[in-house]
Amino acid sequence: MEPGKDPSDGLATQPIEVDGFMSLVINPTSVQMPYPSKLSYHRGIVKSGSTLDKVEGCRSTVLEMVKECAEELYSSLIQFAHPCVIKILGHANRIKEDNCSHTYLALEIFENTFAVYTRKQGPATDQNGRFTEEFIALISDVVHGMEELHSMHHCCPVLKDDDIAVIRKGDSASAKIWRFKKCVAGKEERQKDGDWVRLGVMMFEVGWNGESRDLVDQMRRGKLKGRSILKHSALLTVRKKFQNVLELNFHISVYYPEESNQDKSNEDESKDELDVSELCAANLNTYLDKKLVWSTPGWMNAPVTKQTLRGFVKQLRIVFEHEVKHIPPKLTKEDISQLKKEKDLDHSLQASCGNIIRAVHMLMNELKLNN
């Protein structure tokens, strides 16, 4: 659908009556979406009142369905008034020339669906596979929309990218869910949990770096649900990632000062190596001074700190606060080549010690420091 074009252009002369006091005027020509879809999209206008010829009406995107009943979807959508669930305008039925019953669902107008974003090397990721800020905002909309559905005992049992409309206004975009059903009694919790798994499956083709793959893997295995998904490092902006590290360093310095761990010998530290997969908030004090080995980008003059989790967080804090000091004025050809590939500090750190950084962000979630 072309942005800015009047959806009434070329509309059929005979409206389809809905409920006696509402008319749905549909353009018979289908609107072509950027990616193939089994749905047929039209432009339309919804009118209501006793003097339809004097009413301008509300512009809409009209979905034409053959097997699925628009009235059933309408009855579900009419229950919601949430910014992440699409606004429903009306529905209609009629028998077409093929003698099949066709139903029409009128929704607030949109030009694209989530299918635009669930493609490799699409607008969801940058050139190194990191989620763009726009895609992060859209996923946030989907998560909040699903939580609203769940609160009203609904779910998305066959979630597909076409089931999420993307509405663009100026430079901003928002995602709104339009297809869902009432949960089945006795299966509600399982169906709700399945929504997060299905969202992870839908995102599978999008993310292809280590960070995004870790997010999708945890969602598909049911380890991340609801708003906890949004706290994974793959869905944080670079600014938020750096801020998290600064907050964690401050938390450690206040609640776990290094002086309280002086009784640990250097010999113990060198033998007791930390497995970051075991890192958790409950035993943070016992993990802080275990041996931890990591590498830093070859082009960076990283400050020297102890080879422990405490030292790792401290080193990142120093680099983030004084980034310019740790970028050498002269780079070798190898360093320049590496920088061209990794593009920025976040990409470089993900490439060199991404598994530890992801563990640090998960620790932030447990400590509830990134709310």
C-alpha cells in the first residue's frame, strides 16, 4: 500500500452492508505487500450512521478471507483497546462470483507486516547481524501486545509474521497484533508459554550473530518469556549495554568491595576458574574473584586488571568511560582491517568475549539492576 495515497481511490460503487448501520466500501483491486502472503489486502472506507452518503468515513486496510471467519476475529479484537493490538473498524460477508463465502475484516490502515523484518539481511539487522533500534522497538511492541492478550485469556496459537501489522508514522514505526484466539480451557498456560516459543521461531531467520542466536535459542527452549525477553543483551541498544556495565560495576563496588575478599589467596584464585554459565546473583560474592580469562580486541589498548569477573567488569567500565584513551592514535594494517569488519566497540567486544558479556547482562536481570 502506498503511503500517503487516498485509500478511497477506485473504490467499488456498491458498499457491503455491515450490521445495518455500518457500510464497508472496498476497492476490488488487491494491494500488493512487499512479500508474498496468503492473505488478500484491499483499501477501504468504513462508514456508520443513518446518512451514509454524507459521512466521509474512516480509511482502513481490509483483509479478504475465504475460509477464516472475519466475524470471529472481530469479536476478539473488539475486546481490546491497547496500542500494541490493532484497532478494529468492522467486518462484512458476501458471496462472490465463485459461489464461495468471502469475509472482510476492516482494520486501522497499515502498509506493511512483520514479514518485511523476518528475512535475512533485511531491515531488522545491521551489517554485522545486530538488531537495529527500530526492530528492537517493534519486538517490544509485540511483547507488550502479547502480554495484554494473555491478561485477557487470549493467545496466538498459529503466530506468523503476517499476523503483526507494522504502522509507520513519519520516522517511527509500531507493531500491532491482529490475529489471535481465546485460550482453550485447561490449556491456557501451555498456550501462553507457546506464544513466546513461536515468537522465537519467527525471529530465527532474523538474527545470525552470537548474541541474537543466544536470544532465539533461549526463547525457543522456553527459558525467556514476557518482558524478560526485552532484557536480553540482543534487544538492548549499545547505550543501554554500556550503561548496564557501569551500573553493575557500581553495585559491586558498593555491596561487594574488594577489601572483603582479601582472605582469598592468589593461589586459590588461580586454581578456581569461573564457568560463566554458572554465574548467578545468589552467589555473586563467591564468583567475583574466581579466575576468568578473556581476550580483548587486538586494536584496543585495554587497561590491565585482575583476571577475575571483578576485573572484567572493571576493565569494561574503564574502557566505556574513557574510550578515546584506549584507541591507539596509530593502527597497524591488521588493526584497520579488523576495525573495518567489526565497525564499532560493541561489535568488537561481542567478537572477542561475547559469551561473558551476555552472562553479565543476564546477571543484571537477576539483580534487577536494569529495570
